[in-house]
Amino acid sequence: MTQNREPRASLILYHLFKWSVVSPMLHAYFRGRIYGAERVPQQGPLIVVSNHASDFDPPIVSNCMRRPVAFMAKEELFRVPVLGPAIRLYGAYPVKRGSADRSALRSAITALEEGWAVGIFLQGTRTPDARITDPKLGAALIAAKTGAPLLPVSLWGTEDIIHKPSPLPRPVPVTIRIGEPIPPPSSGDREELEALTQTCAATINTMHSLGR
């Protein structure tokens, strides 16, 4: 049975982290602009799909949703004292690097059933220009299994936050655009999943092309 909201403890931690760290950094340091925040459903299961170019993307996306977003994280982080329990409370769920981890898929579905918003990077990995060129079917498949709508989100500028060899974030402008929610597929038919995935990718790339 699907819940309407995330656990109360997770909501409290989310708002503490958002207002003390993420939001001040996004707006003061990255001069963040957010468009379409009013389109985000504030209750119930939701699949947030976006492009991906930086390790800063998950907290930025979650900040802009005005509700916690559960992202998968590499399983090694969950073994770190204090950090492991904290990111789990924040909604993160583990995934094994370099494998198609079925347990991560089940964890995402469980999170949605508990009323969470789940974040999925449509390409599955970072791209150097933040464009989506090879979207994966995972988000559409999860939507088909859970009936959760998909929310397309474009991150512009995050690809320039880190320039190696320096590990320090640069104060580059960042823009987030949030599209209209897209209904889940009516079935798990592969053609329908592919069409929905392409729709999400095209929507995100179009928003990204709008720039700053």
C-alpha cells in the first residue's frame, strides 16, 4: 500500500540539510535559478528524471523539489560510520558499482511505495556536456511497475562546477528547469517504454538548450 509522504524523520533531516547547506550554496555561490518549481507534486510517489554531469547534482535536484528525493548511492558509502545511517535516512539506497543491481531496482520501487520521490539520472552516468544521448529504460520500467509519474528536470551549468585537478567547486552559474509531470506508461511493453524514455530525454535536452 502506497504512503503519501516520506518518513517524518527524513523530512526533518532534509529541511535541516537544505536550509543550512544546499540552498545557501546553490543561491549564493552558484547564483542558482529555478524555473517550474510549482510543477512538483508535493505528495505521493514521483520519479524525478534528469541529466547528470556532476556529483553536486543529487543535492541540487532534491533541493529544488522542496521534498526529499531518494537517489541510489554506491554501496561503499553505507559502510561509513555516521554517513551511512545519515544518507539512508535521507533516502539513499545502495547500488553495486559496475553491475545492473536488481536490488537497487527493488529499493527504488520500495521507496516509491513508501511515498518518496525517487531520482534517476536518465543516462545512468555523468556526461561531459550534460546532454542525454543514450537514455536508459530503467525509469520508464519503474514507472510501469509502480504507476508513478515522471518529472523531467534539466540541470544547466553543473558540468563546470569541478575542473580537475582542483577538487574545489567553482562559482559557476547554475540553472534548473522543471518540466510538466509525464504520466506513467500503460504497460511494460518495450516499445512504449522506449517511446516514453525518448520523450523524457527530448524534454530534458530541450530545456537544457534554453541555457541560463
